Amino acid sequence: MQADLEKINSLIIEAAKKAQMETDNEPEPDFTKPIDWPITCTVGPGLEGAIASETKIGYVNGTKGWLIYRGYNIFDLCAYCSYEEVSYLLLHGKLPRASELSEYKKKLAQYRLLNKSLRLLMGFPVENMHAMAALRLGTNMMRQEFTIMDQEEGRRGPTEAIGSDEDSIPMETAPRGAESAIYEFRQPLMRRKARAKQQQETGYDLEACYRLIAGVATVTAAIARVRQGHVPIEPDPELSHAANFIYMMTGRRPSAVEERIMDIALILHADHGMNASTFASMVVASTLSDIYFSVGAGIAALNGPLHGGANEQVISLLQEIGEPSRVKTFLDNTLARKEKIVGFGHRVYKAYDPRARILGPLAEIAVRGNSAAEKLFSVARLLEQEVVARLGQTKLIFPNVDFYSGIVYRALDIQPEMFTPIFAVSRVAGWTARVHEYLQNNRIFRPRAMYTGAFNLEVLPLSQRT
Ligand code: ACO
């Protein structure tokens, strides 16, 4: 067991060395400097290339294959930290001291207990629902339990509500910076907070972020249990976040190696720049909705097949290929049909995805002793070699985070429909950290669309319309 744990650390250090050899130390100057609004940038469809905000939380350099959280590279965080330390880092901007970590862990242990939210959630047919839909619902139940938003104390008074129709005020001009933001709710919010019930929160503060980091794992695990025909399990206060998550999902306390593998998987998915789900949660937060709704929006965006979910498809693909001996023929046929191979390529990474660098060797350890997973892994390894040999140099296509994560989860005996919810269990740290950071200098998101419709049409009486 100890040997395996050491092996895991050495494989991360090895992966870091490999990555280091293929890059330099220079960040992109255009994407790593303070913004002096208004700025000019080249924007593609889907806001590609648009700069929406400043952040100190995380940096992705797709050309060089870097992933950085708060100044630390992902390899070091995986090698030396736990998910608890990393989520604290994302939220607070610094790694916790021993006393801070212990305090934070105590809070997570307390906030993992979601008896009321789970009871409410169990009133719905969770076993027949899509796991992500159930997770979104569960997050709403947490909102109901922990905020005052829907109660008398939480209602906005007339002076706190938006004073004018947002489209009638002069915000269609270039952004004018946070200082001159139009919607300033901080004062009323503070007043409202002061009169909130003692133990209930407004849904904007760090405590709500902790609740979500702890609670999304509990809700996800409960959904997994119910889908398997079991009742949810209460968390064990002695276990870490990763171990608790496996325990609450499977009903058995994981080995140290399984716990470490899950911990690394959670660290690897915790934040990833301004991706669709992060942006979705920030857009919702920018209206001064609350953080439970923001995280709900993140979950909703993550559910789409263009974002989360590719790892589930990777497992189906590897099962379909079946044998290493069939990899070449599969690839010949797929490329001849000009189809994409799921688990490869990335919108941002045009180099080897640093997360896949860790997950590949990690999967090799995770599958040991599980013959079905070993088979999947052997097919995957060969597929990676073949794809990289054929498309690596020419099209900069390499395995992405989803290529090996599904194998890791399968080896931990987790059902494929839970893969995307697990992504949310981790990413909730990035969503909450970025929302919390953005709200310090909030400005409601409000891009424009180019109108290409008609003008000056005449409204005809109903009888004359064709
Ligand atoms: N397999 C084979 N060829 C590929 C692949 C792939 N997976 N991905 C891209 N290419 C090729 C394209 O065919 C295209 O070739 P061409 O220039 O000859 O037409 C070229 O690479 C560029 O492709 P684009 O689709 O423009 O690349 P883009 O950066 O927009 O796509 C994407 C990124 C959507 C992730 C794509 O690589 C893909 O569909 N991959 C498979 C699905 C997948 O694994 N998604 C998970 C992504 S990770 C995540 O979201 C957490």
C-alpha cells in the first residue's frame, strides 16, 4: 500500500518533469496583465477570445500545456496537497496553515451533513432522474435549507430592487469599470445580512461556498446510492473529503490508494479558466442572485455533451473497440470517415493536457487487479499511442482530461452516469471561488448581439397576414 502511494507521487513528479521539458517559463504577456478598461480584443463566435474579467484564481496556457491555481502548478498541488487544501487555496488565495486547515476540515465535516436537504430531495423520483438534473435539484434544496432568500427577511425591499429597467439605463456604451458599476447592492445586502437569522446566510459569503463544496459531494453520493437502490449514507467525520465521497457513494471505506486517486482526480478538475460552466455561474452571480443558483447554473452548463460528459463516451468507445488488436483498424476507419475520436483534442490545449499527463499513469495504478478496467486501460494506452503518432504533430491532437478520468472512476467501481456529477463535485470549488472573487467588484454581464433583422415593418391586421 505504502509502495503504491509512493509510486503515485513519483509518477506525478515524473509527469511534471516531462511537461517541464516541453515548455519554458514565460506566460503569455497579453493574458497575464491587469486590465485597464475599456480594452480591445479580437472576439470570435461564442465570445472566443473575449476578456470578461480579471482573476487571480487560475491560469490555463493551452499552447504550453500549463494549468495553474493561484500561482501553483497543478503537478505540485497534486503531489503535495489534498483537495481540502486546494479548495481552500482557490477560495482564499493562499494555502492554509495547519490550524486553518483543521478549522476548514471541521466545517466541511459539519456541512457534509445535509439531512434536511436530502430528505427534501428524496421526495422526488431521483432514481428515474438524470443524475445531473437530480444534482441541480439537490443544490436548490440546499438553497432552501441554508439561505433566507425565499423568506420574509430575505425579500428585497423597494429600495433594494432594481430601480430601473436594465435596458433603459445607459449601459449600452463601453464598460466603465467597477468604480462606476450601475448596480451597487453591497450596502443593502449588508443591512439585510445583519438582520438575517443567526445561523442562516444570505447566500453570498464564504460560508455558503464551504457549504457547497461539502454539500455537492454529499448530494452526488446520495444520488448515486439511490440510483443503485440503496439509501444515502451519512458522512464519516473521520474521513477526508475524497474518502468520504467514495464512502458515501459506494458504502465502503476506500483504501488509502483509492482515496489518494480520488483526491488527485478532484484536484485536477477543481478549476479551469473561464470555461462555459464557470462563466454561466458568474453570469448568474453578477445579477446578485445567490451562490446556490450560481452553482446550479454551473451544473446546468456542465451537463451539456460539449462540456462535461465526454469521459462517459470514452468508456463506451473503449468497450466498443474491445481489444488492443482492434485499435488500428478502428482508427483507420474513424479517420477515413473524418470523425473525431472522443477523449482527444481540446479547445484550449494545443499541447498535451497536463491533467491527462497525470491521469494516464494514475489510471494504470487504479486498474490493477480489476480485469475489466485493465482491459479498458490497455485499449486506451494503444489508442493514445496511435492517435498521438498520427495527429499529435500534424494537428496538435493529444488526449484530454476526459480520456483517462473515466477509466479511473470505473476502476473505483463508479457508474458512468455519475462521471459528470463527479466533475461538479470538484469544480464547485472553482465556481464558488470565481464567483466570490468577481462579486468583490461586480458588474452585471451584458454583452450585445448584432441585430440583423428587419426594420420599419408594418403591422398588418390579422386577416391580411400571409
Ligand atoms: N479526433 C480527431 N481529430 C480531431 C479531434 C479528435 N478528437 N479533435 C479535433 N480534431 C481535428 C479536427 O477534425 C480538425 O481537423 P481539420 O483541421 O482537418 O478539419 C482539427 O483537429 C481542429 O478541430 P476543431 O474541432 O476545430 O478543434 P476545436 O479546438 O474546436 O475542438 C474539441 C475541440 C471540441 C474538444 C474537439 O477536439 C473534440 O470534439 N474532441 C472530442 C470530444 C471530447 O473529447 N471532448 C472533451 C473535451 S475536454 C472537456 O471539455 C473537459
